[in-house]
Amino acid sequence: MTMIRTFLIVSALGLPALVAGAPDVVQAQGTPAVTQDSRTAPLNLNVATAAELERLPGVGPAMAARIVEYRQKNGPFKKVEDLMNVKGIGEKTFLNLKPMITVTPAKATER
């Protein structure tokens, strides 16, 4: 009887929170919230900061720094596949990141 009562209490307390008004975004303590916009908007490799690159799965501070360094030395990425030229980014990592990244041409500066 106690087990059934516990189940009913847990169900009564937990179910309304899941059904009514449950937030779209789940945020772990100490991590930035991921909103619908940031999940669907690809990150532009040609303008992303190291901090923005670190938000990509599998990209830590060292990898983000290598991406920025590669861009500074070689100019803007011409296509997303150029990301595989960065040390430490192989095909598997690239394929995981591909839906989350984009490359747009850098705007020419006017003289």
C-alpha cells in the first residue's frame, strides 16, 4: 500500500510539471541555455569567436583557438569542408558539426 501511495504522490507532483507549462529549454546548472534560434541557426565559421565555437559539441578551448588561428593565417573559409584542414578535425567530427556550421563570404571593405 505504501508503494502505491508513493507512486500516486510522485505522479501527481511530477506529471503536471511535465504536461502543463513545461519549458522548451532544459538548462543544466552553469551552462548557457540553448534556445530554438541557436539550435537552428548555423554558426558562421568566418565570423565566430572562440567562445562561440566552443559551444559546438566536441569543440573545446584548444580546438576553438586552432579554428580561429587557421582562419587568421589562411583567410576566410571558402566552404564548410575546409574545416577539416584544421588540425584535430577529421571526417567524423566534421560530419557531426556540419549541420551546425556555415560559411558566408566575408564582405569586401569599401575604399
